[in-house]
Amino acid sequence: MQQIFNFLIRNSNRLLFLLLLGISLGLTIQSHSYHRSKIISSANFLSGGVYEKINRINEYLNLQAENDELVLENARLKSLLFNKEDTSKLPLPDTIKGVKPADIIVSKVIHNAYSTHENFLTLNSGSNEGVKPDMGVINSLGIVGIIDDTSPRYSTVVSILNMKSRINAKLKKSNHFGSLTWDGKSTGFVQLRDVPRLASVRKGDTIVTGGQSVIFPEGINIGTVETIYQERETSFYVIKVKLFNDMTNLGHVYIIKSKDREELINLENKEKNE
Amino acid sequence: MNSALLVNIFRFIMLLAIQIVIFNNMNFLGYISPFPYILYIILYPVNSNKAGLIISSFFLGLIMDMFCNSGGIHATACVVLAYYRPYIFKFSFGLSYEYQTIKLNESLTPERFSFILVSVLIHHIVLFVLEAFQFKFIWDILLRTLFSSIFTIITSIIIIYLIKPNKR
């Protein structure tokens, strides 16, 4: 017995080190699986509050850029208003607006990371405003990411610049779709994988979100085709997509509350149970 | 004793604040940012409580992880550095370091520089290996470790000199 105590006392530092190393490695490994640990995230009271304070200062420095963007968006909205599409052309049934009703929450990015392989944003609205995990986040230029975790006042977003994020996307002109991923290299480009070789793709084509995901409504802008190459193993196309968004400079964003989502999930669960 | 403890607590909070407010936002060339918060571990008094150093380093890293949304990578790197600090001392200053009074924040001798260099390298390698977590990024890891280490060392030395100007 005494020897055990002696051993413990002699090696107390080593045991402490191994214990703490185990805890932190455990947290690390958990964070690399998709359903990550919700303890250590920037949506908590301390870090969320600090980031909000810092963001208030940074906002003043970016007022000019934010204003320019708003002016551009206003101009675009006005041009839409004045040049309404002619209604003689019948649209395809599944692209009529209103099939996918989506409510919108306006929010602000208070912290933006883009230097690691797995990047997260922090927003200043949380479950008090009705934000829930797995809602889509967009801004006036295109998609930004998917809500990961929420606290009463803040929420974190898996950015599209995150190697774990996988978003259904398609070519705007045809309906060939693939999944949007990031290779961890450049902040201006993402990769659209698993596009069938039948698809005719050209440089400059627009990529939009696909209708298969319940997170984003169909047809939200993502970017344009930059280069196309073939994957050697699978012989699918891999398309390098130039983002419309500058992910290093984000201000106000919109969170999309999809009403269909719960209905769809309920339906799918029902089928599984039966 | 008490004043040393206060100085350490002050250093802990100040270095974290500077790291989060300023250095986390540097992102030089897109991915290089220095981590001078590990100065807390480097400057911790040589002969004081080792268990205290390991525990406080763990929490230092954990708070960084909270702000970076990175799971536990900073905590792991900090705990590893804190545990191996005596061995790095032995490597840089020779076997009898415990009997000398080593003051890191005085003029920069080769021994002091090598101590900072080895500490920063160990911390950054652990950090970036855990961050990428995949073997195919080995060149990326080495590149990031190299550049970030250079920046961390430069900023660390600047901070050391700003805190303690040479007494005349």
C-alpha cells in the first residue's frame, strides 16, 4: 500500500501530465468527427461576448465596404423590381418561388476564421431568435455555411471553407449535381466533386445550390466554374469553383429558416419507424 | 512568493488577451499567424511548482481552443510543452540549470535563444499535426510549422523586450 502511495507521489507530475494530455487529446479527436464536442466552442457566454466587443470596433473600420455592398444590393433589387421577368414563359414546376418557403433571420458575423483546415464563424443571434442547428446561412452574394451549434445569444457556423462541410450543389444551366467540398488550400475557391461526365461544363458557368438539400432552398448562388479536371480513380469531374463571396470579409448574413425541414424530417422518421 | 503568483496571473490574462484580440487576426499570407501566448509557459519561473505549470498550461490552451473553435489542439500542445520544459532547459543550459538563476528576460544569449526556439518548435509541431490530423498534409504541416515558428519567435522576442527594458 505504502509503495503505491510512494509511486503516486514520486510520479505525480507525470500522472498529471498524462491525465491532462488524455483529456485534451480526447477533445481533439472528438472535434474531428462531424458531431463535435459542444463544450469547447465559441458560442458560449465568455468567448461570444468578447468577440462581440471586438467586432464592434472592427465594424467601424469596414463601414465603407459594407455600405458599398448595400448600395450594390439595392441597385440589384431595384433592377429586379423594374425589369420583371415576362410571365409568358412557363417555368418548371419545381422552381416556382414559394414551393420551398423559407423565413429569414438577419444576423451579423462577429468572428470569422479562415486560416485553418476546419473553419467556423460566430454569429450574434442564437436560439432566442429561433436559430437552430443545421439551418443554412447566406448573404447577398452567395452561401456562407451551415449552423453548427447555438447558445441563447450566439451561434457557430460551419463555414463552406471547412473540409468537413458537404453541400449539395448543381450547375445552373443543367441539373447535374455534385457535392461541394473544400480542399483546405485557397480561401477563394471550393471544389464541386462527383459531377457526372455527361454534364457539359464550360469555364464561367454558374454553380448554384441544388434542390436535394433541406438546408438551402434551390438556386442560391455559389460561384463560377474556374477549371475542370477528371478524377483518376472515379472518372467523375471535379470542378474548381470560384466563389462569389469573399469569405475573408463577411458582414451581415441571413439565416434561412426552412419550414419544410421539420415536416420532411418527421416524414422520414415515420417511414423509418414503420 | 505572492508577487510571483500575481505576476503569473497577470501574464496569463494579458498574453491571452493580446493573442485573441491582435495575433489571431493577423493571418499573414492567408494562414500564418504567430502564437506568442506560449510565452506564459516559457517565462514561468524555473524552480516553482511544476504541477501548477502543467495545470495552468492546460487551461491556457483550453481557453485558446474555446476562442478558435479547435477542440483541444492548443490544450494538447501547451500541456506537452509544459511537461517537457525541464528537458528543454537541460538541453539549452546544461545539466546544472536548477542551481543557476536563469532569467530569460535579460539580454539574449545563444542559450536563451535556443531555449525559445526549441520550445516554440515543439509546441507548433504538435499544434499543426493535430490541426490537420491527416498524413497527406505532411508538407502543409511542415510549411506552416516553419513559417509560424519564425513569426512566433520574432514576436516573442519583441514582447520580452517590451515588457522588460534593459536596466542601465
